[in-house]
Amino acid sequence: MLRVIICGALGRMGKEIIYKISQREDIELVGAIESPQHPSLGKETEKGIKVGSHLENVVERDSIIIEFTTPPATLEHLRIAEKKGIPMVIGTTGFKEKEYQRIKRASNAIPIIISPNMSIGINLLYSIVKQITKILGENFDKEIIETHHRNKKDAPSGTAQKIAQIIAEVGDRSLSEVGVYGRKGTKNEVRSKKEIGIHSIRGGSVVGEHTVLFAGEEERLEITHRAESRGSFARGAILAAKFLVGKEKGLYDFQDVLGLR
């Protein structure tokens, strides 16, 4: 049986994952962790697991950690997982490059899946966007528009960043050189064919929507993924945890889970 510890258990994603687990017989929730400052700390989940604030108190060698917290909390939990030899599924977003490199180093000791979006549909979109970009090349301009609820703190979304990174890598370029985050005012030069536009919208209760626009001469192609509930992310996180069972140390992403690599 898959044994899971949820970090960020009282957040939107944590609650959704715990709910999905409560409806299954093949997964056991063995730990639930939340920030020490959370007002509901100490309450019990549907399965009677008390929500604590210290991962070290609940971590077990035959378990897998599913992480949806903040970058600082994730890195602290990563330290414990690395010391205990526990696999991790990381859905936290907003990592800086230095923090991502820390995760990469930890994967030399434990198996880790990191993905900014764990829905099956968006990960198929990643694969499709890569193929389209290879075919269209610089003949089509690329723009990414993402929309999320008003409470989302990071912008652009990790998913939008991932899409832009895929497009940049196909062109053998660095996203830091070709990414354009929103536009304002006027420039002396017209839009470069190398640019990748990335735009963020925040409002209401939108779970998540990503559109990739390929704009050419006299035609355009748009691909859109809409997340209608967080359930799709929760199912993906559980699928990722099942994938890690018995895996060797290393850094994986959801493309590996779906067999697309």
C-alpha cells in the first residue's frame, strides 16, 4: 500500500489531495504537515491524522512526501527527506534558480518528481507545444497568457514559465534572454521573432487557465488548457507518488510519469 505524507495539508491543494486519498483503499495517509502559524494546526483530517508542524515527527522510511507549500518550507522538508532517504513529489512553485539547483543536488540521494502543474492535460500540452515549436520555428510568434484566481501569489505561474522554457529550449536559447513579461510603452524596434511573450491575469476564483498562441502571417494557432477544479492536480500528485515507488534516485518530472520522455 502507498503511504503518503502531505506537506501543506491545510492549503487548497493539500485538502484536495487528502480528500482524494480518503476515497481510495490503496493509499494510506500517514502524516499531515502545515505551517506552525496556521490557526487550524492540531485538527484531524478525514482519516483521523492530526495535522502537525514538524515533518521529522511523522516521517517514515516506507512513505512518500507530497509537497505543496512555499519554497522555504519545501527546502527545509527536502533536507529532512534527503537525510531520511524519503522520496518527494514537489508541486510547490516560485523557486529561484539557486533553490532549484538545491533540489537537483538532493536528487543525487533520493528520487524526486518536481512539476509546477500535475494535471495530465497540461503535461500533454507541454509535449504538443514542443512539437509545434519545432515545426513552426521562427515563422510564428509565440505568446503565453495565463489566468489564475486573485489569491495566487506568484506571477507568472510556474506552468507558464515551464511552457516558455520548453519553447526557448527548442530554439536553443535561454529564457532569460528571450522572455518578455508583459508589455508597456513603446519601443524603437518591432517585436523580435525570438521573443516569447508571457502575460499574467489575476482575478476571481479561476483555478488555472493557460493559452499558448502561435501567431503567423494570416493565421494563428491557439492551444488552451483549463483546469476546472483542483481535483485534476490532486489526481496527478497521487499518480506521481505511485510512480516514485521503487524508483532509483534522480530528478523526474510529470513527462516521466506519463511515459512521454
